[in-house]
Amino acid sequence: MSAATIVLIHGAWLSPASWDRFAQRFEASGYRCLVPAWPFEDRSPEDLRTTPLPQLASVGVKEIVDHLAAQIAPLSDVVLVGHSFGGLFVQQLLDRGLGRAAVAIHPAPGRGVFPDPAAFKASQGVLKVWSFWKKVLTMSRNDFDRFFANGLPDEQRAVEYETQVVPTPGRIFFQAATAPFHRATEVRYDNPTRSPLLLISGSEDRTVPAALVKKTHLRHQGSPAVTELVEFPGRSHYTIREPGWEQVADRAREFWERVI
């Protein structure tokens, strides 16, 4: 299994750089890591913040998943690991027959999994922006502190915000909010042929609360494929970069090494 390629898929507000610690840890265990960017985001966090490309505003869920699938399809022996919206994308990639296993860390809900009030509250910074669905947006420092990285020590939040947070397309949030009316965020929860899936949640996540991840897990019970759920106590949405991230990475690796 040491020859496997681990594909790490970032979520909204972050870039491939957010996976640097996970990638280094997996590579130290003998794995090859691929960390693809979303369309128009294959640049450093600094460049993305200072000069976001206007084309990013037109990018939606399908465009991102198509872009990722094109890079993954030629590979063999692939494990998919996604965070936040990336966690939704890995489920959709499994439905395309890609990946021998997948780990969705604090995944954004797909069509048919309805957010609770806490999740909507965390999205207010986006939803209150006029015509947000056709704009490139940046998360405010206040929202980062309150909803995204509330598990991060105070002295580290400023550094992480300034070095990791990047603009993201408002269109994906519009598609998530209007999911009942289209199929952009659809997941085949009853897919009998998909590969094994691990869902990871955090008890202190205010963006994708643990209860919401449980709803996703429940929907997947319609499939005979392996689906597991683990909740980490004390973890916020920024779990892939807050203290103790190693435990999350190791739990993901334990899963795919066991089920493949």
C-alpha cells in the first residue's frame, strides 16, 4: 500500500497549502501525495489574496469536481481525502468510480442533508453579501475567529488568517443553499458499488457541526458499502491545522490501510 497516491482536496477559503502538514506526514510514511488546486487557484496563498482572478466567480461545484476528476482519473491506487467542501467533493468523486477509499473531514452537506440553524449562522457572512453567487468572496477575520478556527489558540489565529485564508467563489455557497432545486451537490447515498468512506467530525465545529456530519452518515446507510463515522472531541472546523491535527491524519491513514 506504500505506493498509493493520497489526493488531498482543500475546501472553501483555503488552498492546497493548507494540507502541507498532512502531506508531509503521509509522505514520511511512504505515500505519494497529490494536492490539486481548484480552477484558477493554482497559486500561492499570498498571490491568491492579493490578485484573485475574476474567472473564479464563475466556478461552481461541477466545475471543481470535473477539474479534480480529470487529474485523478489517470492515476491508479488512489485514496481521496477532503476537508469541508473538499469532503463533499470526495463523495462525488467516489460516485464517479474514482478512489479505492475516501476520508471526508468535516464535509459540507450534499443535496438531501439539510443544514441546521448553527450551520446557517456560520454562513451569514456570505449570504448577506448582495449577489454573492456571482462574486469572489473573502472570509472576514471575525468569521474566521468565531466559526472557522474557534479551536485555535488566540495567538495563532492572526498568523493563520494572514497566511492561509484565500478568496473563494460565492457560487458554491449559493449551490449549497439552494441544493433542493438542482443536482450540483448531489451524492448517491445508496450507491452500492462505491469505495469505503470515513466521515470525520469535530465536537466544536461551528461551520459543519458534528450533528450535520451524522446526518450525512445516516444517509449513507442506504448503501451496503463501508461507511464509518468518528467524532473528535474539542475539534473546530480548522481541524487540519489546529493543535492535534496529527491525530486526525493518523485516524484517516488507519482507516484506508484497514479497508483496502
